[in-house]
Amino acid sequence: MITKTDLDKIDKSGMYKIYDSWPEIAEENYSRVGRGNKFDKPSHIIFAGMGGSGAISDVFAAILSKTNIHVEIVKGYHLPKTASKKTLVITTSVSGNTVETLNVLTEAKKLDCKIIAFSNGGQIEKYCKKESIDFRKILKVHSPRASFVSFLFGMLKELENILPINKNEILDSINELKKIRKSISSKNLSHTNIAINLANGIENIPIIYYPWGLQAASIRFKNSLQENSKIHVITEDIIEASHNGIVAWKNKDTIKPILIQGEDDFIKTKERWKVIKKFFKKQNIEYKEIFSTDGGILTKLIQLIYIFDYTSIYLAIIKKTDPSPVEAIDFIKNNVENEF
């Protein structure tokens, strides 16, 4: 079992302590007096961001999925051809120096799109001030991935008028963070900690199966395992995998499935989960299950992401790996030319 000594010894920068404070960080950033925005009821929104910032885009896309707003996500250098003067482009870069997001920002300016940018500062802040672009500064906490809730809830505050969720739903999601923290934080390093139990079950390469509505949590889980635990990860939509990926289980493998299920998944998706589990049992394939809580889409996603991020830290500790350093990412950034 993981001990407090293990955490302090291996997690040298104390990332776990930031996660212990996620509910307060979320609450603080949402409770700040926001400036709001002037982009009421846009018909087309493009979210742009990489890594942890891209995961925030996935959450917003999920929140907006049942509206008539056309939502697109850019995780790269260029805006899609659908971008126009009527498009609202929302860029996110915790560091403010992400070259891909900076390029999207300049393209949006050239196309005269409506723009609002979020970062901790950096070159994005400088560019926005120079070009008179709406800019909101949100402080980084430890690292971009650990800053997830500060940016998510700060952005929720600033984008309230274009989102189909109300204040009570957002407060419910913060309360869910407080509730689930009791069982998954460093204050409970016992056998009842579901994040530790999940981490203990991850060996070799995990494959994460998810329903479409919980894709954002699955992608975030993959990213966190890659960055914090330093392992390879596979993700697959459970319905799509039923038409291709499932065939690979004909052969014995060291890959282990993790099934992410929603409490109110579509009835046909629930039926599919039963069939998949039946198939796994028939093939003697062990799998782990994680269920979302009840509530709105934001509450479901933030609960799952909180569990999964802790899981990635605990797995790092089990592997005796410091979760904070990301030398490979630093190498890429240091060798990519930046024209700004």
C-alpha cells in the first residue's frame, strides 16, 4: 500500500498536494468576479488548445453537445475552413507559449473571427494586448495538467452566457469534487481508495473503453497516465470498438481493459456493456470498471477526471516514478521553432 512517505519521497514537487486542493482551487476560480464576454449566443465555436488545455476543450465540447451550436476542436496549428467572421474562437494555453495555439490565434485574427484567449500570460498575453484581443489571465498552479480545474472553472465563469448550464450545476460539480476527495485523496491511503485500487490494477498497457458522452474523461485519463505515470495508453469508443478493435482479443495479450461507464448511458450502450463483459468473461479477460456519478455532464466528467488524475499519480508512485518531470515534452518544445 502507498504511504505518505512514498508520496513525499517520489513526488518531489508535491503534485499530489495540488490535487488534494482541487475543490478549493475550482471554487476560488469560479467565485472570482468575472468580466464576462460580449459573444452572446454564437452559432459556431472553435476551441483551440494542446495537451491539458486541449482536454479542457473536450469538456466544453461535451457541455455544448446538446445545443444547436456547431462546435469544433483544434489540437494543432490551423483553423478549419469553416472558420469565418461569425466564428467564436476560444484559445487556451496555460503557459501562454504554445506554438500551435499561437498560430491558431494569429489565423483567427487574420480571418477577423471573434476571439477570447485564456492563459497564464506568456506570448499569448503579449499578442492579445498588441492586437486588442479579449484576454483573460488565469494563474497556473504547479503545471498545466495540475491547473486543469483552475482554468476550467475560471473559463466557466467567463463563458457563462454562452453555456447551457446554470450556476447551480457548476456548484454541484464543485461539491462532487469535495465529496469524492474524501475517498481518493492522500488523506485516505487505504484499501477503500478507488484511485489506488485502479492504479494497482494497471499493468503494462491499459486500453480504456468509453461511451461517446464520456470521451473527454477518457482522453484526459490517457493524457494523465502518459504524462504522470510515463506509460503507453490506448483509448477506444466502446461502440466503434465492437466493430473492429474487439477482434484483437482473439489473441492473449498483456493489455488490460478499463471500462468507463455512465450511470445514465444510452440504453443501447448499456446493453453493449453487458455483451462486452460477457465476451471478456468468455475469453477469461480480466477488466476494471469505473462508473460516473449521477448529475449533469460537467459533474460526471469532473468526478471521473479527478479519480483518473489521482490514479495516474498513484501509479507513478507505485512505479517509483516522479510524476512531474516531462523531459520528452521539454525536448520537443526546445527544438520547435517559434516565430513569435
